[in-house]
Amino acid sequence: MRKTTVLNEGWRFGKSRDAAREAVSLPHTWNAMDGQDGGNDYYRGTCWYAREVSAEEAAGDAVFLELNGAAHTCEVFLNGEKLCHHEGGYSAFRVELTGKLRESNTLEISVSNEDSDRVYPQKADFTFYGGLYREVKLIAVPKEHFELLRDGTPGIKVTPIVDLEKRSATVTVETWQNAAAVTMTVNSESKTVPSENGHAQAEFVIENVHLWDGVDDPYLYTATAKLDSSDEISARFGCREFKCDPEKGFFLNGRSYPLRGVSRHQDLKGKGNALAKEDHAADMAIIREIGANTLRLAHYQHAQEFYDLCDENGIVVWAEIPYITMHMTNGRENTLSQMRELITQCYNHPCIAVWGLSNEITAASAVNDDLLENHRLLNDLCHRMDKTRLTTMADVFMLEIDSPILEIPDINSYNLYFGWYLGELEQTDEFFDEYHEKYPNRVIGFSEYGADANPAFHSSHPEKGDYTEEYQALYHEHMLRMIEARPYLWATHVWNLFDFAADGRDEGGKHGENQKGLVTFDRMLRKDAFYLYKAAWNKKEPFVHLCGKRYVNRCEDETEIKVYSNQPHVKLYVDGAFVGEQDGHTVFRFRIPLMGEHLIEAFAGDAHDSMCVRRVSEPDESYIFNKAAASVTNWFDADDIDPTCFSIKDTLGELRAHPQAGEVINQMMAKGASERGDVADAVKDNPALQRMMARMTMMSLLKQSGADEQSIKQLNRILQGIKK
């Protein structure tokens, strides 16, 4: 009989082996605070965990230690003897303790998240927490038992193949063990099969199969395997068919099923990545509330309990490894081992549709032979281990669409941030239209898009870079329309559902956070953009939401009241008086006069929401993040511009096309490049990036570069002296 003991209590912790004295419980990370406070100075090094293990806890014919998340490099010692070395901070691995245990034992585990030239990730926009941040367990089994060591295997592999026409499924069950025979059971049918060279296999047919059918009906079966020694294992599985079409997008069980959802990082304010099961469940509740039917679980293997939640809730998942941003010549084996572990440990989850090879890997690396070969090896490995799923990649926005790397995975997706980091919102539409026209037989998706928003900042005239809730909402309104008009996008994933830790960031009024989330880092506040997607995706829970609840003080005679709802008809009341109603879809806009403090109420069927706004005589300065940029905008809007001459309202491309204006701009940019070093080189050597910049107005480029008001005015004066 198998016995599992969870070892979450009784640990001592320290930054050296001799100093492991602080009492801690697992899950634990040493970066829960310093990894979230900004400065990019969180502790990255080696720390130690120690615990006494009694003979009673470790009783069994064979005993294994299971570590479900040790970030990022780990070594295990028992009674002073080193037993293993593991590289990869997001997957499970096991160590055999059989024959090495005494009456009383000291277990020591060293964990390191320090810099490395071979273990991924090393360069990315998120905090690399260190620690034993998932559960540690002891597994005691009989002498004859199922495999426990190889790549952290569950010991059982279930492959269902669905015949939609016959409404049946053929289910292949495989196990690995050191016994002569295995009894397998699926759907109440049992078969005893021999084990040959440690491997056993049986096939079952399920007639009138109950499909795993996404969020509507995520039905799960269970396969069990048992040995004569009484060691028994099981795996839940779902019978479903995933397909992609370059023109019609994603299909589930033979029907069009557009994947529309979000991405998720696995950390939480104040806890880092050391999440409890309750934290995972709370995240899933928010995912179900917004109505997403897909998740990109970025940028690494997530906890098994979260994949379980995705199985149970019918969420289609993109699973990936942390091969991200920067290709490392010495990291090839680590990418392959992390992919082997991901597929081995997650294969049985019906929620997973695709394996992600890498994320934005060309952001800091050239597309050379070594990088291409690494991706080919990963792609081949995925298909060798799993013949039922597709491979994909998240491509960085400046990657040329004719790059040879795009030909390696089965399907692709792009991370695009037009309208936030670079360019204008409409360039996203142009990008996908150009890609789809040039490569009509390729499957393409939208793997990341977003804009940072701090719920403290607000504006009636939001614009790119102001970190207001209002601009984030406008950004996502545009992207939602863009997506709905392009059904060929196989999947779209908002970046991100939750704000998350990126300790190197210091922007938008917060330190150490990426604020692109639709929900705050602590999960306490849903930003307005959250309700936009809820209105578009959640059709089961009637609701109405008034935007701008935190934008109370407004310095204007008339103000816009915006409403999001999944209902087709909205009514608006001000101070109890009816002021208007609209039929529509998702977004409803009203304008009302401001004369004091007002109670605003919105009704959509039985759904109701309310808020207060008030007229103030001066702009509320607390709502403005970048006051210098705001003053430049106010000046420029008010200034008289001669349209027959060039100005900073013209695009970079238009200015460079004119000899005199182009010379002015090139001199200015050469001076800026001499001060920007590597950043300027990255732009100069990237034609796609140059084309994107050419479409931007000079004003937009200057503001994004942080240029001061006087410099902007001076350039505009010079350009106004040049006739078009």
C-alpha cells in the first residue's frame, strides 16, 4: 500500500548550511518581500532548508522524497550524503531514500536562484523567486511499485483518441513498474496485462463517450492501475479533440470554439510564488468570473493542483517552459530536460492543448543556427513524447514574419504591444491583416497584449503612457473589437489577468510590479478593463458595471459615463432621475452635465450598479502620474500649428522622407543614440522595429523617450520652419 506524508512543517531555514535555524513552513520563498519592492536587488543566491525525518515518517519497503517546486537549482542531502542535483525551478522531481534511512535522519536541501549560464530563466520581466515554494512529500511504496524517478513521472500515461462520428473513444493506458503484471481499469472495465521491460500497455474503447467539452461540460474519467503488491496509482483524463484551422481558428470536438482568455503568473502580493491550494482556487474563481475559456500558463510549469483546476473547469491551456528572452548556448540541455518534465508530468491533463517551445526568445538573441537547432530539438521532442498535441511559440513583436523560426512549431502566436510600448493601437490590426494575407495557410494567434494601469490614476482624456485605468480600458476596447473581427486567431491571451512582481520595474507609481493585470496583485480590486472582458465573455451571470468609480473628482462641465454589461439594454439614472437608455453590445456611453456631487446608477435587467462623481474647480493632481508629460500634452493641444509645415504631429516616416526635415530628425536621433548604447543598436539592427517606429508620430516617440518640454518645443519650432 502506498503511503504519502506531506512534510510542510518542522523546517529550518537560513542563507548558509550552518545558519539554517529560522523556523519556516512550506510552501516558502525567501523573496516574498524583497522580490516585489522594486530596485532589482532581491536576494539571488543559495539558501538551505533542514528538517529531521523520523523512521516512522519514512517507513516502507521503498521510500522516495518528492519536491514539487525548488527554484531554481537544488541539491538534496540525507545525513550529510549528497543524493541528487536538479536544475529547473518549476517541475517536480524525486529522490530515492531507500536503504539510506536511519532511526533519526537529517534532511538538508540547498536551493539556489542565482545567476546561471545554463538554467532557465535568466532574463525576463518577472521575479525569479527562490525557495521550496511547493509541497515536499515522502512517498513510501512496496518493493514492487510503479516508476517514481524518471522525469518526475506519475507512473501512468493515458492517451484518449476520440472518434466524433462514432461517438466513441479509444483509450490507451501505459504504466511503468518493476512488477510482472498490471491490472488497469477504465470506465469500469478491467484488464490485467504483462509488464515487458518495465512497461505495460492496454487499450480500452468507451462507447457513447462523454466528452470533455470545455467550460460547458468538462467531464472527467479516471484510469487506475494496480499491482499485486497493492501499489496503486490513478489519473483523471478527458476525451476531447483539439484542432486548428488557419482561416477559422480553434475547434473543440469538431465545432468552432474561439479561445479567448488571459495569461497567469503564479505569484501573489506578500506571498510570492509560495501559494496555498486556497490561493489557486481563488484565482480560478476569478478566471471563471471573467468568463475566459483559455489560459496561457506563463512562463513555466505551474502547480499540478492548478492544472487539475483547469481540467475540472474546462479551461483550455497553453503550457510552456521558461525558455525566454535570451538564448543561452550552454542552456540547451536544460530546455530539453524542462520540456521532458513538463510533458511527462502534465501529459494526462485534458485541459492542455499546446506545448509552448519558448517566449520572446529573439528579444535579446539573434536568430542563428544554434537557436534554431535548439527549437527544432524541442519541437521534435514534443512530437516524440506526445503525438496528440500541437506545438507553439510566443513570438516577440519585432520578430520578422518571414523569420525561419516561425516555420518550426506547428502554430504560432505573437506578443504585440502597439498602443502601449510602441506605435498606435491600429497597428495591431495592420499586423495581423498583413500576416494573414501573406501566410493564409499558417495558424496565428495573439499570445500577449496589454497596457499598465494603476487604479489611482485617472483622466477624461486618457492617452498612451499615462497609467490611467481609463487608458487601459480604451486599449482593451480596441483590442476586443480587433479580435472579434478576426476569427482566424486561434487563441488570444490578455497579458495579464493579475498584476505580478517584476522587481526591476519602477513605473506607474509602483515599485517592482508589472501593472498590466486586469486585477491587482493582491486580487482585491478588479480594474475597469476586467469588466469589459466579463461583459464580452461571461454570458451566464447578468451584470452591469459603471466604469470610473475611482475617478470621483472631475474638473469638467460635462462628463462621460461608461457602462460595461453583458446585457443588451442599459438604463442610466442620475440622482434618481432617468437620463437615458441604450441598446448595444458590451460598451455603453452616456454624457451627463456635472453641477455638483451626483449619484449615478445603471440598470440592465435585474442587474444594478452605482457610483458617485463630483464636479471640482481644479484638476485633482493625485490622479496624474506623469505631470510633466501631461503639461506637454496640454501645451501642444493648445498651440497653433501651421499644417503646411512639418511639426511633431507628423510621423517619423514622413519626416525622414523629406531631405531637410529628415536631416534634422536624423541628427537628433544620432545624438540620442550615442546616449542610449545597446538600446539604440537594437533599434538600428532591427528593420521590423524601424518600420513600426516610422508609423509613430514624433510627439509619441518623444514622450515615450522621456524628452522634456523645452526639447519638444524647440524641435517643433524647427520643424515648423520647414515647408512640406
